[in-house]
Amino acid sequence: MASNIAKARHFKSVSGVRNVAIDHQDALKKGELVILTPTITEVSTSDLTLSNKVVNTVAITIDNRSVAIGKAVQFKVSGGLAGIEYTINVNVDTDSSPAQTLVTNVRLDVIADSPS
């Protein structure tokens, strides 16, 4: 089981909703794809709501890099408390034989909403 910490640190406001995408291209062998629905969980608390957990079905751009179909995971994050750094654990399986399970930890900082 390969494991790493995502390169990018993500930020969102308390009331904001953030889309997160994780590029797995560097961990995959040539022709290998991420399959099935990813398992995405918050580590340590239940402050965040994690939804829309999918493998990309179209080519997308992550950090100015094109990511082919089946090589990234996307999900939506809402909730959280200001001033907290959260860790989100992302587990995906691949279609290789034998299959790999890729584990990535994503850092998310929640900041206070701007005063109106």
C-alpha cells in the first residue's frame, strides 16, 4: 500500500464549500487507473462533511497539470471550525493486477469567514 501526503495544502472558510482534487498520476503505472468509489474520511473529528466522492471521468487540471481520466479523485468539503488544520484520508484502489491501494492524506485549514 503506497502512502503519501498531498503536495498542496487546501484552505476554506467556515461557511465555504471547497472542491478538492487529488492527482494520482505519479503513483500509477503506465495504463493503470484508479477504480471504484474512493474511501474518503476525516481523521480525528467529525467536523467536516465530505461528499461527491468520485474518480475523474473527464480530463481535469490540478495545480496547472493536466490529469487524464481515471487518474485523480475529486470530492467536496464543507463545515469545519476556524483555526483548525484537518487531515483527510483518501484511499483508492487501482485496476492493476494485483491491485494497489493508494493512500493520501490531505491537509485542510479552515479559516474564519470574512466580516460582512
